[in-house]
Amino acid sequence: MTTRAWFEIDDPDDDFEFDDTERAFVSALSGRCMAWAPADVVGEVGRPDDWESLLAHVSLSDRAERRHLIDLGVHLVGDRARGDRLHNQLYLLPDRPSAWALDATGSTERLAELAAEWFRAVLDKPIVLYVWLHEGYAYAARYAFADSGETICQSYVESIAPPGQAAELTAAGHVHGKGWIQTVGMPAPSLYLHIRGDLERGSTISGVPATTKRGPLPGLWYE
């Protein structure tokens, strides 16, 4: 647990120009989160890139790898609060809501209550790291929510992958954007690591052994 404030507006005259309703929401949200806020996560307040809403958000990371994983947050506009995965630079909500997204209307106090419950639930979502090995090297990896299998971020290094695999995956349609290999189309991973959250709330890929050892995970990371 932590004693520092979550979702705190430090300066009442800051550049974000929060109105009275937004300030009331932040105060209520902060108060409801302080009883359980984990010490390894920081709750912050600001505005997304379009400046159309108040933004309360957290960033999750794999601390052992010093790797940012995902941004999660709530947008408040008037009497409506929406929460979901956020764009990692613009902090905008996705065009297609996740199955675990928040979308609620109500009083400021009620929205703060629902937002606090939502943050607690998403921070409890189990995250695992799957790793694929070839000739002793990790050529692909994927962080995923273990309760849904949803990919958080992933990497694939064709130069050390099994020969011909990238072409096969591309031909089968397991590719996104400008050639980003999607690891969900690959054979079973070699191992997994539990990163955070309550793993009893989810499950891992059948037959994949757990490990606590880490090797280097090269390559560019993408969603």
C-alpha cells in the first residue's frame, strides 16, 4: 500500500484549467483509491491530446525489464465517465471499446465510485509474459492479460526466428500494419512468466511451463 495521494491536483491554478466538477471528481476518486492503491503504480490527472475531457490514468510496466506495458485511464466529460486502454502517446480512448471498458453516467460522486472500482479491477487483471525460444535465443515475446488472452504488447525478431516462419505467418494473415508479426498466430510459446495481477483470475496457455528466469528480449515492441 502507499500513503501518497492518487489522482491529486497539486496546483489549483495549473495549466489544465480543471473546472469545479472535475476537481470534485478527482477529490472523490483519490479518496476512494487511497485505501488500496498499490505502491508500484502512480495515479495521475491531466487531459488527453484532444483536451475534450479530464483524464485520470495509470501506467503499468514490467519493472524487472524496465519496460512500459500499457496505459489505462478514465475520461470524464460532464456526467459521463469512460475508461479503457489508452493510446500510449495521445491518451485517447480506442475506437472500439474493450470488453472490460467502463461507460457510465451519473452524479460526480457516483462516477468517482465507479471509476475507483474500475481501476481496482483492471489493476487486478493478471498479466503474463510469453516467450518463444529458438536455438536458445528469445526471438518473440508477448505480454498479455491472462484473463482474456488480449495482447498488451509484443515483439518478433525475424533474424533469429525459425527459418521461413515469418513468411508463413504473413501468408496466413498474422500480420498487422507495416509487417508487424502478430504472435497470436504462432505455435505454443516456450515458457511464461507471471508479471503482475491475480493469476487465479485467469489462465495460461495449456502446456506452457512457468519460469522465473529472464533472458534478453530484443526487438521493437508494438501492440
